[in-house]
Amino acid sequence: MKLDLILRVTTKAILPFILLFALYVHFHGDYGPGGGFQAGVIAAGMVILYSIVFGVEAAQRVISQRLVATMVPLGVLIYGATGVISFLYGANYLDYGVLGHDSKHGHHLGILLVESGVIITVAGTMTAIFYAFVQRGR
Amino acid sequence: MELYINMALLTMLAAVTVAIIVQRDLFSVVILSGIYSFLMASVLIVLDAVDVAMTEASVGAGISTVVLIGTLYLTGQKRELNYHRSIAVPLFVSLGTGAMLIWGTWGLPAFGIQDAPVHTHIAPTFLLESIPETGVPNVVTTVLADYRSFDTFGETTVIFTAGLGVMLLLGGSRRKKKKGETKS
């Protein structure tokens, strides 16, 4: 499938910025709009754009199906494990106050950990759904 | 100014909705629903709900459009099937639902007033106490990932389950196994 040269070059040029924007939305979620879910969808959108323009084989060489299938449960595990860590420090489940050296630091860290779980699961699931649809069409 | 932007956006939303109803070509319907989601995202930006607008633009206009086009490709269905059924029941259901929704809006407080129940219940506590308590400036993130972290855990599990279901239904190597079975 040969596509337009301009389309290919433009896609290559904007891909890193899409990923950067996804990471910005994720790590800036404490200060601005967005968070793990939005960032995960944007990251998955980058993979989908790449596979539409360059073919699914090229995309699966970079982000393999095995990796995507691992990401889907991994995020939920990270989220759940954050709650278990609070347990181990003697607090309630998902009480972040005890995670850092003071309460505010703990809340920052807890929200970041939990959002990391969300971004991994969402990015994995969205990519997995897209891969499943494409795989079926062959 | 905001009023005119809202009027323009809602008029375009109505026009796109009518176009989706009238249109019989399924590919056009998918593209039009993508446009609908994008207009909806613009409406949500006017309403200052940037988080929801971001989600609507990326999921509604982006990923669901791609997945729907994939569905059209898989099923090979290009045009809506012509069912010769009476339109009386669907018309009654949609008009009834619409009438009930409009009737329901009469019980709501006026749009944007300060002393609506939703702004007086627990929202002031969140707005006043979340920043001193957690040090996170974005109250939306604090509510979602801290005060309501059990809910978000549930939502993440829902996404996990959805991904699992799609992978089980569409993924895997069922076709190859079937070929092997017929050969043996």
C-alpha cells in the first residue's frame, strides 16, 4: 500500500509530538486538564495513526501484540498494588498520605502512580482493540 | 459572545444529526458521527469542561471512528438495509423519550446558577479543602484519583474487561485451528 509522500513525511514528523503531548497530559494532570485516561487514548491514537499510514506490520514491529496484551492487565495491577502499599504502611486501601515523607508528597506520588496504572491499561486496551479489528480483516 | 458560539455549535449539531438520519450510506454515517463528536467536544470546551472535551475528541472523534470503519470493512456492509416495517413504534418511542427528557428539564435548577444543589452539597468542601490537604492544584484530578480513587479503580477494571472481551471475541487464532481441523 503506497500512500502519498506528503502524508508519510507529515505523519513521521508529528508522531513524536503526539507521544510528547500524551506524556505532557499524563504528567501535567495534577496542574492542568487531563490525566491518565486522556493520555492513554492519545498514545494509542499515535500507534493507530502509524499503522494506518505505514501498515500494521510496521506498527507491530515497534509495539508488539504481546506487549499490548501485557499492558492491559499491568495497569490494573499497578493501580491495585498502590492500594496494597498503603495497606502495608498501616493506612486504609488507596490512602496516599502515607506513601511519601509527608502527607502532601504522598498524595502527589499516589495520584501519579494510580494515573500511571490508568494510562498503561487505557493505551494497551485501545491499541489491543484496534489490533484485534485489523487482525480479523486479514 | 458565548451565547452566539453556543448557538452556532448547537445548530451545526442539529444539522449533523439530521444528516445522519437522512444518510443511507454507512461510511458517510460513520464520518458524520465523527464530526458530531468533534462538535460535541467544542460545546464541552465552551462549557469549560476541558477534560471531557479532550476525551470526547480523542475517543469519540478518533478511536471510535477508526473502529467503526474497521467494522464496516469486516462486515462488508456498505448501505443500510431496507426494512419494510412500520415506523409507528420507533417514532412513538423516540418522541416519548424526548418528551420525557424535556419534561425532566423543567425540574432542574436554572442553567449556571450558584445555589443549585450540585454546587452546595459536597463541591464546596472539595474546592476549599482539597488544595491544603493534598497540595494538588487541579481539583478535578484530586477528586478523580484521590477522593474517588475507588471509582477510578472500578473504571480501570471496566476498561480492562472491555479489552479482554474484544481480544477474546476478535483476536486469537480460531480460523487457523478450524483450517487444521478440516485438514485432519
